[in-house]
Amino acid sequence: MRIFLDANILFSAAKTDGAVRRLLGLLRAAGHQCWADGYVLEEARRNLHAQAPDGLRALEAIVAEIRVAEAHPADAGREFSAKLPEKDRPVLAAAVRLGCEALVTGDRSHFGALYGKTVAGVAIHSPRSLAEALL
């Protein structure tokens, strides 16, 4: 399965060697493809630089083990993501554009209402619900 990783997942996996980093390892070990794009990667880098600069090295190690696509400017305006704040629309749009079957995000305030739902072919998951569904 192709799984798109939101910036907060990348941030959490890089910041500490905890549950989210283990989840990514288990997903890859089970044969799932983890994807990100330049948009979420830049947000993760920016937040790590500001809040946990020691995690930048871990982020680069994670990036070396996943697939990263270029950000696409048209992703910001996709209509199916109109329920999301403008800054989150490119995340869902990239998951759709890249043919991902799932999007994993810890952003409950913006994506929480979509947890457990499928939008344009992409199932929206929290880290826990993704682990329960796939592992």
C-alpha cells in the first residue's frame, strides 16, 4: 500500500525514537511504500529547525528510506480538500496525485473530522488507526 506521510508524522519520527518512528519502520518492513513530497518535507524541516534541531539528522535518515516527490503548485487548490484549511489542502492533494491509498496524520484539529473516511480514494488515518488497520 502507498501511504502518504504528513509533516507532523515526519517531525515526530525525527524528533524522538518513539512510536511514530517505529510505526514507519514496521510499515516499510511489511512492504508498504511510505511517501512524502517537498511541501510536507519542507514543513517538517522548518519545524525541526525551530523546535528540535537535533532531529534534522534523523529526518534525513528517514527521507533516505521513503519516497519523496516534488511539491506540485496545483495541489493547493484541489476542490475535494475545501473542508481543510488552505495550508493543509496540498497535503491531501499530494496523496491523491501520488496514488496513495492512505494519508497518515497526527493533525487532529484539521484532519480529525476526516479520520476513518476516504476522500478521493485516500483513507485518512491517525497513526494509531493506521497501525490497527495494517499491522
